[in-house]
Amino acid sequence: MTAELVRGQNHPVSRSRVEIRVSAGTPVLALASLADEQGRFSGNGILAHPGARSLPGVESPGELADRHTFAVDLDEVAADVHRLGVLLVLPPGGPVRFGAVPASYVAVADPDGAELAGYTLTGLDAETAVVALELYRRQGAWKVRAVGQGYAEGLGALLTDGGLPAPAAAELAAAALGTIPRTAGADATLATMPTLVGDLRAPQTPAQAPAPTPEPPDPVPVSGHPYAGTPGPGDTPSAPPTISYAHPRRRATSNEPPEPAPRPAAPQEPGQAPRPVAGDASGWSMDERLYNQVWGMFEDLARTVAAYRSAVEFADSRMDRELDEALSDPRHRLGGSGNAARDTARARREELVAQAQAVLDRDLAQLIAESEVVEPALPAAYARWDNPVWHGHRTPEESPLALRLGDLHLPERPDLRIPMLSRLPLERGLWIDNGRTGSEAAMTMDTDRLRRAAMDMAIALAVRLLAVHPADRFSVHVIDAAGAGSASLAPLVRSGVLAGPPAAGAQGVTQTLAGLTRRVDLVQMALRAGAPEDLPPDVDTADQLLIVHDFPHGFDDRAVTQLRYLADEGAAVGVHLLMVADRDEASAYGPLLDPLWRSLMRLSPVPDSHLADPWVHHAWTFEPDLPPQGSRVLEQALDRVAEARRTTRP
């Protein structure tokens, strides 16, 4: 299973021999850099490039291309090297900045083929040289971190910032860029950005089919750019090209193993769009197929709206250009020819917008129809709290594939809600912001109601997590230093599913964090020693969920450091963090806590447009999924969890 990283996120590298694969949106130069613990370059042999491809532990590619593979043997990397970076550099004479080309994708993979972790480089603009990701040592083991940062001034500036003197950096950059063997496709011209979308489900021709894409990450606040489109047969240089945005994972490839066949679609009238069927995506189980189908709907909506917006922008810019030309022509200043030219330009604009709106309406109608059949078919882990599936839900024997965090929608069709699913186990902690985030809903709500809503949302997420896992999978701890969350916590306390009473006061904070920190340390040592079964008998081997309310109340400097440690290291060994906090209230700690906030996925208890997709960077409105007013679905789910624990635990 591929771990999809976002900027700043890390992931363990469990193998010593790996490949680093690069799939770029344009021919690039791919280099490897070696640095010390502080990320500084020193001495010779710090850069693997086409003129010097081999360094201890790493073999770099040897050409300018849009796809590259590095061979890495971490056991052969010198002991004084703590960071191995993957650099992507635009060649002279090529695109002028990464922001003008489709986003690149970099993955750490097993040499046999399976990807371990991947990262899509979104949010780039004027950069011409970027550090895509880095492998780094951490407590005797290796990890990969998604970096995605670069320099508009190019490779020389990157090397200088890493500690090389400017003359040495310039000389090394010139050596790397001056020895580029060019491939046959290296001079290919970038296709223009798409403006009009084709059929959402239209089959793609070989010329239009996109390169295989990785499983998409969770929606996070990062930016991205539309993929470049290939002009179709009827396109002309003056007209916007067409492109199909059909979801690539909805079609099985020739090298995929056979999978259970989805339920056949109902008969349809000739000329009508296919009737949607729940579970029509690829996957070995219905849950996996539904998960992939939801992600397909998310991507389809992102891209069809991007195409509509791009078409409107194209129509506006063409109208502006034609109006400028009409006003600059002296012949149009006399008589009524100027007015006629303006009317013609506006009419062309309206025609283009109407065409784009018709395509958007068609695709939205199909997505709405698909949502209407998919939503009722979702399992409890993916379903809304008002879905009848919860009435018959029982504690499962196996863990689910993903968890629903809420819903996402765009302003073009607010009633079309896409479930926001997060893969399990959670690789990032969650932070529910109980401060005034700047959204209209948060600004109009009084502080007490906002805080209560945030804590209620945290409890709903915790109950969902417990209910969709086997009964003995999770132990839940709560830090509520001031006791302000007691009303929201009442269902958890009353059901008896907590590992202990909510921790109160500074002493309770210290004891809870110390116990979880010890567990992380012991499990990490056992895994490194290859003996996970040799843990002390008092270590709870179940996954741990820590709910922290009203941080930083009750936290001293040591407790803050421990919390940061749990956020950074805990998820890999089964300690997961769910925080309810206001970042502004923690401002006294200054930049010390910035890495903590960046490591968590921020959610909001009220509608807020702070999330972006990794494809075209739409601002998506997130809405939490909460039980209906007056419903006892949470209490019933907790009762089932408590009963299952009584029957399974000695």
C-alpha cells in the first residue's frame, strides 16, 4: 500500500535497497545530493549528476527526460551522510518555471515494483530547481520526507543555500548542466493548458490517455496545477483544446490481476449516459471498490469544474483581446462599426461560456446520479451518521480501509457532497480548530458554541474510529486539563471505553504523555531489534488514540516537546493524535510549535474552505459529519463497542 505524502510529512523506509522514481510533467534533470545532519553540503562527492552518476549508495539517471529512476542502497551510504536529497532541475532552454508545467510525482519504491511512499510536488511557482524529497536518518533508521521546495535562481542557488561557497556552487551547477545527454523526446513542446473538458466518462484514445497516476493523497492545503492537455483532432491553435478527465483508476490495465466483477449496470436507452452503479471502480473487495469510486468522483468533480473555470477564463480573455483590438483600430472609431465589434466579441464570449456550462451541467448531473447510488451503499466507515447502515452495524473482525472525516463541495454545486475519506491507519494526526478560523460560519458563532462544536466533532470521530475497528484494536486516552470538555466527553466516559478517566491538571497531562512516549520508544526499539513480540508485559499492544482538549492549557515545555514527539513519531507505531485547539492560544510558544501544526491535518467544526485538492488546487468547503439532532446513534455505537469488549477481553 502506497503512503501518499504531503509537503513536510515523513514515512519510514523499511528496506535498505530502494528505487526512487520520478515522473515529471516535462523533461528535467534529476540529481541526488548528499548532506550532513544539518543538511549542509561539504567536501567532494556531494552531487550525483549525468557527468558523475555514481556516489556511495546511490546511482543517478544519466539523461534529460520526464521519467527517471535512482538506484539507492542505504547500507552503502557513508556514515557521515545523514540526508540524501532528490533534486529536479529545469534545463536551459526549457520551461522557465515549475509553476508552468504539470506537477511532478516522486516515489520511493521496492526494486521489485511496489511503491512504499509517493509525493506529488504541488504549490510550485517560479522555481527552476527543487528538492523533491529526501531520505534521512532518524534514530538509526531511515525515513523519507516530502520537501517540495526550491529556488527561482536555479541549481547554483540551491547549492549555495546548502553551504557551498558561491564559486564552488556555480562551478558544480555548470558541470551538472553541461553534461546532459538529451533523449529523443527532450525537445517536445509542452501542450497548452486545457480549457474545455471532454466527456467525463468518454473512453480515451492512446494519444489522450494520461500517464498512470499514483493513488491520490488526502485533501490537504497544498496547491497544484491542471495537467497539460493534448490537442484533439478538431482543435486549432486559436481554439481551446479538449481533454478527457476520466478517472484513470476506473479502468483496469492489462497488467492488473483479475478482480471481482462489479455488479452489471441496468439496461439503458440508446444514446443515454451509462447509469451509475455503486462499486464500479477497481478493487478486490466492495469496500476497496467504493473507496476508489469515491476518489474517482472527487477527482472528476475537481477536473470538470477546473475545465469550466478555465473555459470561462479563456472566453473572458479572448473577449478582452477582441475589444482591445476593436478600440485600437481607428476605423472602428467612426460610425457604428465599433459598437458592432464589441457586440460580436461579447456574443462570442457568451457562446463559449454557454458551451462550457452545458458540459459542466451534463457532468454534474452524472456525478449527482452517481452520488445518489454510491452514498446509500457505503459501509459504516465511509457512511454519514444518518445512513441506515449504522442501525445494523456490529463491531467488525477486520479493520476498514478508510474513515470518513466529513464532506467536501464546490460553489458550482454545493449540494453535490463528496465524502472526504482518509486511509487507515492514520498517517497524520488530526487537529480540529476551535478558534475563529476566518470562515463566515466561525465568525458568526460565539466562542463557547464554537468550542463545544469542535469537541463534539472530535468525539464523533473517535466513536466512529472505535466502532469500525475490532473491539480490541484501540485504547483511547483523553487529556482535558481544565475539565472544559466534560459535557462532550460524557458518552465516552459513561460507556467505559476509555483506558482511564480523562487526565486533568498538569500532573494528569504529564502522566498521560509520559506513558504514551514510553510506549512509542519501546515499540520503536523492538521493531528495530526485529523482536516486536518481546515488549514488556505492561505495554498495551493495541493502537492508542490520544484526544487533547484545549491545548496548551496544562502543558509545560517538557509536555509540549513530548506532544510534538508523539505527533512526529507516534503514528508509525500506532499512537494517533486528535487535538482540539486554537492555534492563536498557543502563540506564546512562538515558532516552536509550527512543525506540530504543519504535521497535523486541520479540520473545522463549521463549514470552511481551507482544503485544496492535489490536482487543480480548488478551494473546497469542508463540512463535518455529525449525528442528526436528537439521534442516539453515537450512544448505540458505543454500547456495541463496550459489549464487544466485554466478550473479547479476558
